[in-house]
Amino acid sequence: MVEVGKSKKTIRITVCPVCGSTNIRKVSPFSGWLLPEEYVCLDCGYRGPIVAEIEVDEDEIEGDRGPDRDDI
């Protein structure tokens, strides 16, 4: 069934292009400002300018946080 009146919100999540981990950070606070953007994956050690972005529905992320307030 389709819910009427609710628009789906999507969130972009940055992931490592090697291992797919979301545990990826910019190397420096100056990355992308004074220096070219460079990222590092804290799981596999990847370091480079290329990252992947995935779009996830906001509802999917909320489902991972635990039970809804209505279920308690």
C-alpha cells in the first residue's frame, strides 16, 4: 500500500570504494578547502580522493536504530 501525503526523504551516505564501510573520514579539516579532498577508511586503510555515495531512505535508517516509540 502506498502512503499518501508522505514524501520519502533520502539521505546520502559516503562509503569506502574498496570495502563498502561507512567508517570513512576526510584526512584533514582542510581537505576540500585548502587542499584537494582526500579520504581515509578506518576499517581497510584505503586513502584517496574517490569515495562512493549511496542513497538510503530515511525510514531504513530509522529502522536500524531500534524499536519505534509506538512499539514501546
